[in-house]
Amino acid sequence: MEGNMSEKRENENFLPPAKFGQGGKINSSPETVECLERQIEQLRNYIKGLALFSILSTLVLIIVFSVLYANIKWDVRNHEHPPKVGAQINKILEKEELCMLCAEIRLGPSPEEDRMLDHFVRKPGTAGKGEECCVETPKQLLQLLQQFVEKKYRTELAKGNIKIETSSATAPSDSHPAAHLMGTAQRHDQPTVPGGLFAISLYIWNEDLAFTNKVQYRHGRIVILEPGLYYVYSQVSFLEYFDNPSNVETGPRSLSHYIYRYNIIYPDGGEESMIQNSMTKCWAQNKAFGEYTSYLGAVFHLRQGDEIFVKVSNLTMLVLEPKLRYFGLFKV
């Protein structure tokens, strides 16, 4: 009797046999439709549960690393007694080397963010792996945990699993995300990489005519918090002086201007070129200087977590006048 009841309950979870009418067509009985709807609802609940479990697992990982980071930070800074956690970790690091791929904790493409990796012992990659960042002290481990948690947070933000309140105390609640950045009078140091492109990482972003509204500023990049269509624009001016006006044919013959976007979840390093312009220098005898201006602007669909920035082929030739070199965007 009990076996029959169990078999009956199991059969209720499956579709009853299909009934065929004239012409070989299946008759959709109310019992069949109801059972199908029940199975679809079970599948939908399973998918929701799986997605929720994935998000919660990531958040738990971030919380665990945050707590460990807080404990180590307190022990390293507390001078009233020998640090407990720090001393234990120090003993472990004396015996075993802890290394991670630098790409796993690099927070962005700017020179400032690359210099953050100098806190660690940087070692060239082996066996096809990239550069490694190793820790030898509790303080270095503290920095590694901080950057690891920050990168995980930005990754979840870019995936849309974390929402940020974009309201501003100084702007109306119905205003659109927008930003206008202005160039600084500070000269940029250009790496000695021939034929490369270099990000402009220095801007005025909260003074004079410059502002940010419902976006974030980060190392020369504008971080998108609300997905949607944006008009993105940039202007740069180059200025070149010639020591010998009778012979001006020196250096590269062209100048390049790009708008890029970076997102921590994008492949190939996270960078993507969006729009570009190239200018050919004007050669002439007895020329004392050359000045060139480029303007870029277009509408793009941007997602949450996209970081928009500008690259040029020569940082040392940038004009230092803020109103001749600017960069911004607004949501349309």
C-alpha cells in the first residue's frame, strides 16, 4: 500500500501520457498544462536559487577577507603588545613564500595603480605565467588583502550584483550623470616606450568649471555608475617647439588621440578603444613651433563599472592650459 502511494506521488511530478487526436495532433488537457506549468515554476525557482547562491558565495568571500584584513591591520598598528595574528603570519611567511599573479590584484591601467604593485616583491612570470607579486611581511600581506578585496568589489559592481546610490547632496535628484574634467598645469612623465599610447591620468575634477555628478573620478578615469547611452567627448592640444627652425623633420610624423574604456571584467587586460583620431604634423622650413588640436565625441552605450579615459601618443607635448585640454561625458 505504501509503495503504491509513493509511486503515485512520484508520477505526479511528470507529465501524463500525451493524447493524440485526429491528424496526429496532441490534445492539451488541463492536467497536462497544469503539470507543465508546475515543472516550469520548479525550474525557475531552481535557477533563482542557483544565482542567489553564487552572489552570496562571492559576498561571503569578500566579508571573510575584509575581516582578516581588519585583524591584521589592527595587529600591525597596535604597539601595546606583540601582535598575535601578525606574529603568526610572520612565522608562516618565513617558511613559505606567498605569491599571486599581479594581474589578479592590479586595480587599473594607470601608472599610479601600477606603482601600487611596488609594495610587493615583483618577480617575472615563469612557464607562461604573468608577473607575480609576492609578500614577505605582514604589512605586505595587509596591502595584498586590501587590493584583492577592492578588486573583488569592483568586479561585482561591474557585473551589476552591487548597486551604488548615485544621489548627490549638491545636485537635483532628477539630474543626469555627467562630468567635465580639465587638464592640469602639471607636466606628465612619459615612459620610454617608442610607438606606444599613454593614458592622461592628471585632471582637475572638482575645481573651477570641472565637476562630477552621479559618476566617480578615479586616476584620470570617469567611472560609470548608471548604465545607458552617454555622449563622451575629449579635446587635446599639442605644442612642439623647434630648437633648429631650419630642420624640423625630427620625431614621429603623426600624433594620436584616443578615448578608451576600461572594465575589470573585460578580457585582454580590460581595455578597449572606443574612438580615435590621428594628425599628421605640418613640416615647413624656418618653423619655430607647431600646434595641433584634436576633438573627439560620440554616443556610446556604457555599462555599470565602465571607466572612461583618454590616451595620446605623446604626453610631453600636451598643452598645459586647462581650457584647451578637457574631457567629459553626459547621459542622454
